[in-house]
Amino acid sequence: MADTAKTQSQKTRQQCWAERLIESHRANTHLPPEKPKEFPIRVVCISDTRGTCDRYPEVPDGDLLIHAGNLTELGSFEAIQEEIHWLDELPHKYKVVVAGNLDRFLDDEYLKDHPDPKYRHAKTKADMDWSKVYYLEDGKPITLRFSKPGLGHDSKDQQGSSRTLRIFGSPWTPNRGGKFAFQYDPSDAEFLKTKFSSVEAGQVDIVVTHGPPKYHQDGTGDDHAGCPHLAAEIGRVRPRLHVFGHIPTGYGCERILYDKPQSEFEKMKAAGSAEWRDVLRLAKSAVKPSVASLLGLSRGDDTFFVNAAVSDGPKSDLREPIVVEL
């Protein structure tokens, strides 16, 4: 018993040292406020409005509005269509949407497997009127062009007069039980690799998913509800911005530098324990990027993680949308 207690105590100390090391590394490679090379693009992020049609959140102005799923609580054709009309009427130049696990009518496979009467409708997903709203469900990334404010229509050929953002969206979340849309087996490490197969590393600016990646704005008290396979894909793709929702308790944002120490730390957390050799490997991995940061050299790619879940349900208090400038 004494040996077991000692081992548990050592592992706790090792984990604490790992956390101290990554915190120190992040402080030494401090990320200054991002300064875009051209004019900034204002991105407004929301998720999990869940049918709050009678009391919509106040959505700030911006160039791009992103909704990361759970448009409604019921997931019926009528409920989803009503939310789309609301989004379409907002003044943002572009609106991008992915489905969530409650948006059942948008999942053809779910409708086949669960013939619930409230989803029996003469219309199909193809009849949904998206108007000017971009609906993303895997597939290839889309490219959106933004013109510099104050320039005329003939400004597209002027140097620095426009910018583009490439965006990929996917609705899938791990199946933790219950009858929900767009679910996959959490033990299937290949599923998301297939869904993200059209996305090359460093080739997209924004990824929108319904659920969070593991250890990033996914806390549920004593646990982390995010998906490790999604975290691996985000680490591979390394977008500038990752927007999601699904876990209301994870609401908020963080900016993380994706480098070797971050990768080692996430592997350690995924394993659920740490040995001293793991802590030593983490410490060694931090030396090179820390020196590079001191010398003003390239530090790697950083990503904004935004959990934009504004609601826990139709009757919950509404949180504010989160705004990011790219």
C-alpha cells in the first residue's frame, strides 16, 4: 500500500512539474497581440443558440459571422429554417454555419436510423433555404474574399485592397450516448482523418467544428470532453482560428502556440499520467523554441481556440458572442 501511495504521489508531482514547465515555456515564448499584415477581418463567433428565436443574442457587427452548430433544440425543418432566416438577416457580409448534434434534420443517416414522427416531413435537407448562408459539412474548404473598407468596386486589382480566408467546416462529435445527429465512435481514430482528408496542413485559415478538441476550452468540471482525434487534426492542419461549441462550460477562448513542447504536453495529458522521462523530454523540447523566441526568430504557428457556446438551452442565460480579428 505504501509503495502504491508513493507511486501515485510521484506521478502527481511529475504532472505538476509538466504543467509548470509548459506554463513557463508559454511565458518565455509570449505571444504578442496579433498584427495582421493588411487590414483586419472581424470574425464574430457564436454557437449553440439552440432555438433562442424569441430572445436572440446581441450579435456585434463584423465581416464574417460563424455559427458552430446546434442551431435549434428540436432539430426540425421548421426550427432550423427559422434560425437560418435570422442569420441571413444579420448585416455581416458572410455567414458560415455547421450543424450540431441537435440539428437532426440535417443528418440524413440519423433520419434513416431514427424515424421520429417530428422529422417526417415532405421536405428534405435539399429544400432548406440557406439564402446567403454558407452551410459546411466536410468536403473541400471554401474561399471568401474581403475588400478593404472604403474602397470602391474597382479596387479588387489594387495592391493590398483585398484579402481571402479559407474555411473548412465539419459537424461531427463523439458519441457519448443518446440519440443525436452527426455522431462517431470515439475510439475510431480514422474517422476524422477521412473527414479532414481534403484539408492540407497550413492551407486553411479557419476550421469550424461543432465539438471542441481535447484540452482546449472543453472543461466540464473535473474532466475534458473534447476529442483527442480532433485535437490531432487541428495540430496537423494548424489553422489560425478554430471555432466550436457543444460544451457550454468551456465557453471562452485561448491562443496557443503549436510547437514541440505543446505537442509533448498534450501527449502526456492524453496518456493520463507522466513519468520523469516524459517531463525531461518536455523540458528538452522547450529549449530550442525558447532560444529562438529570445533571438526573435520564428516560433511556430499559433491558433485561436474559440468555444462560442452562447447558451445551455432555450431558457438559459445567453453569453456574449466572441469576436476575433484576423
